[in-house]
Amino acid sequence: MKSEKLLSVQNLKTHFSVGNSIVKAVDGVSFDLESGKTFAIVGESGSGKSITALSIMGLLPNNLAQVDRGKIIFSEQDLLTLEEKEMRKIRGNNISMIFQEPMTSLNPVYDLAFQISEVIMLHQNKNKQDARKIAIEMLDLVGIPEPQKRINSFPHELSGGMRQRAMIAMALSCNPKILIADEPTTALDVTIQAQIIELMQELQKKLGMSIVFITHDLGVVSEISDYVMVMYLGNTMEIAETNEIFSNPIHPYTKSLIDIAPQITEEKRKIQVLKGEIPSPINPPSGCVFRTRCPNASSNGKEGDIEMGLIEVKPGHWVDRCGVNCGHLRT
Amino acid sequence: MIEIKNLKKYFPIKSGFFNSKSGDVKAVESVTFDIPEGEILGLVGESGSGKTTLGRSIIRLIEPSEGEIFYNNKNILNFNEKDMRSLRKDFQIIFQDPYASLDPRKKIVDIISQGLKIHTTMNKQEIYNKVKSIIKEVGLQEEHLNRYPHEFSGGQRQRIGIARALVLDPKFIIADEPVSALDVTIQAQILNLILELKEKYSLTILFISHDLSVINQIADRVMVMYLGHIVEVASTKNLFSNPRHPYTKSLIETAPQIFRKNENKILLKGDIPSPINPPSGCVFRTRCPHASKDNKEANIEMGLIEVAQDHWVDRCAINCN
């Protein structure tokens, strides 16, 4: 990895206590984000993608979540050790986030002018007029037509695509170094999704921020990201450059995800199937968490004793230990 | 098996003190097509294109405003309520959201057997046996029957929804986005299940989806809908290898794909217009990359033309490229 490390997540563990049991939502995740690059996190619902993002942002409730193990290094400080007051200076300023559902993440009772300039006034010490001017510039930047007029709109007056553009405008208004995008296009139609993806790529070129892009859609990943991390049940299964992971996937879970993804470009075929469903994170399988669904799992259950951990199989291509071996057995 | 002629559905907009009509939401505009027996017909389009309204109008869950629907050569729009009820046994629907479509206070056995109680003269034991066999058919176990919907995952619930639809041995099923709410691995399982059951029970299916790649996997023929109009119909193979309408083309090109880096894809500008006040002439013209400057598309009357065998495209699109 040549370029500068902007954010380094090291062995992050986020556990929730629910009643008497502990939900290991994120259980030892490590990755580096380089400046100006896009890092995608892929996985099914319940794999811990969003919790990873919320842990970085420090947005999880302290009384429920224990984000106490691991490190999140950003500009030489560990975000996990910061006080809420210090974290507030980083959140929305240096690291900001956009969410999946723009209708629920914008405040319905305030107009865009208020919501966008609030961030600018808070982090950049601007007065109301200047903040409003910047807000209008931001709306223009994200391709909202007639920004002077639109800035007075309320969220319900905008379409889904426009709302997501407004969210992006808000997130980028303080010129963050990192944008965390949690399934930003999942709720949108494909034609609108394509517009938003193009917009994000354009803005990344213009503003030079890094993006952590969370999605369940491998097609979107291949369009937008430089690196991919595949997550399953709170664990990392595989990390590699985007081209590498699609041309040379090693972990059986990654392989299945790629096999299963419906394709337009090929003719009908028997759809590949991965059996069963993602197990509960309260009581995950011992050893390799993927073993209960793994097509290569041995009949004697020896994967139950394997300790999980990433191995570098090629420079920059990391695969969970168990996946490396069973991949070799197969090919 | 099913023939639809000039089907139209307008929802009136009422406003003011006397609830006077102030306009219409033109959800489905003069749609004509047929579904031969044993076919999976895919219906694809963005939100607001009228897919769901069309699906529901066909089985009269929504009363169409105009048109004719022939089922086995009888126009079901002339049926009275009693005739319609006996027909409902042949028509079933699988819904998108498996969380909202199962009654949370009923056990699975009651959810699945309700149709049998209404439509058949079976006794309790016969009903139970039938339910038991159908639940195994969709990949669940007998012991699941005494549980409640909240005890199941999304994929399992969708299996229950399928069991409920199948238990009456229907002829025609409308699957309204049945896999959109599911993860890809579960989506693949459910698609396979639908394909298997379709063969086994010789079903005819109208499969509604916004996802072209899902349609590509499951449908024999595809209809593309935009703002209440069908803009292109063709066999799945022809539609994907040789799309003719600019809307179809852009849907295919903008769908993100793993093994395709599409650098110069045609992005559609803007959003789908409101069906309350759709563009005159060709409804797609406001977003069409080929639209002319002098707006002559506004005077074109829409209508499908057969450009190759069984490949129909809206008139306006044939000239614009």
C-alpha cells in the first residue's frame, strides 16, 4: 500500500449486551483507508457492516454498545479514546456520513437551509448569511437545480434522488477527509442510483476525499470502489483490490456472492445457491463462522476448531485462514 | 391464458369541501398484452411506473377503470362478486414485504389454511394434510406450522407466503417483487424455489420486479413499463441482447454489474414525472437522451409496433434512434 493511510481500523470489536447474552456484531475487523480512495464493505444483512461504520463515527449508544476493544486511528489519535466533546469536532467535520434512507435521515420539520447551514455554523465559525451562501454552493455542487430556491424546500418536497443529493451536500459541506456512505443508493431506482454513483465519483475527484462505501450489491462495488472487504457475521472474510477480488476470489463466501449475483450480461442458467441463512450473532458457530453454510465444509466439522484470522495470500490480498485452506482443497 | 385489452386505471384525486374531483393519477394507460399458459412474464419498471397497479388490476384487487381482461376466453370484468370469488382460487399473489403480508397474530398453519377453509369443502384433517405437504414443498418443516410469523427470518417468511399462494392449486400467480426485500443469497434460494414450483404445478406467473438482472434469470418474456405505458415487450433473450427503446437500453446499461465496466453509459437525467400530469405525447420524452429540440415527440401518439417477431416497441422509440 503506497499512498497515505488516512484511517486505520485495528481489530475493532463492537459487542452489545442484550439481556444476559452478548451480540458480537463486529468481532475483530481491521482495515486501512487510503486518502482519495474508496473502500467498500460488502456483506449480507447482519454481517456487521453498518455497525463498523457507526463505531468509526462514534454514534453507538454507550450504555448498550461496548466498542472498547481495538483501535480506530485517525490523524494520529485513537478515536475510541476520545471524549464526546472532542469527537464532536471530528464528526461531521473531518469524517461525515450519509445514510440509506434519506427520508428518515433528514429532519422533516426543518428546511434544507437550516439543516445544511447548521453544520457549517457549528464547525466553521460562520455566521448565518455566510453559512447559507455556502449551503447554496453545496446544493449547486451536488447538482440540485435552482439551489437558491431549493434551499428553502422541506425534505418532503424533494424526490428520493434529490433528498440523497441534499444529504451528500450536507455531509460534504465542511469538506471532510472521509465520507462514510451506508447503502446510499439501496433505496433508489437504478436510473437514480446511477446518477448518485456518478455524482459521488465526480465529487471525490473534485474534493479528494476518501469514501467508505457500505453496500450489499457487488455490482455497485465493482463500479465505485478501489478496495473491497467482504464481511460475514462480524468477521472479515477477504480484503483485496476490487479487480483482484472479482478476478481471483479465494474465500468460498466471496466466491458464492460473486456466483449468486444476478447478471444481465449472461444467459439464463441454474441459479447458484448458498444453503441456509446467516446464523444469529448471539450464538455464532465456533471456529470459522462461515462453516455452517460453507460448500467446502468438511464432514467431521474440523472447521469448528479453527481460529479465524486473515492471511496475506498475495501482496494486498488478505483471506481468512480457514478460507485459504478449503479453497486450496477444492482447486 | 390471460388476455388484457386496453386496461386502464385512473385513481381520482378528490379535494375541497365537497370532495369534488380535481384530477386523476393515471397509473395504468391502455395496456394490452397476453400471458400464454406456463409462461413467466417479467414486468419491469421504476417505482411509480404502474407495475403493482397493473398486477393488482388483473386479478381485480383494484377495480380497473376501463378495458377487458379475458381469462380462459371469459371477460372477468363482467363477473359478479360470487363468480369472482370462485375464480380467486385460480389467482394468487405473492407480496414483496414478507413482514407486512403475514398476519402477526395468526399461526402459520392458520395463515396457510385460510384459503382452503373458504374455497374448498375439505374437512379439518384433509386441510391439515394438505398444509403439511405444502409447507414441505417450500422447504420448511411440519413443526414450523405452530409458530407465529415473528419467529421466522425474511426468507422463511417469503417461503410461507409462497406456500399460502400455492395451497389452493392456483393457475396464475402474480409475484409482486417477491425477492426485493431479501439478501442475495436468500434471493437466489427463493428464485430457485419459484422456478421449481412453477414446473411442478405448471403455473403461469406475472413476475414484477424493478431489478433487471433478477428478471433476466427468471422470466421467459419481459415487458418494460414507464409511467403507465408499456414501452417494450420481447423475449428475455431479445430484450437483453437487442433492446430497442432508449429507456430499456438505459435500464440495462445503468444496472451495476460485476464484470462490466461501463464507462460511457447513458445516464437518464431527472426523475420519473408525476402520473398526475404526465408529459403529452411520448411520456418518456422529458428524460429521453434522443429527444429532439423542437419537441415533436409531444405530438406523437404512443402505441406498440412489432419490430421483429414478438418484439414490440413503442412507436416513438423506433424513429428516435
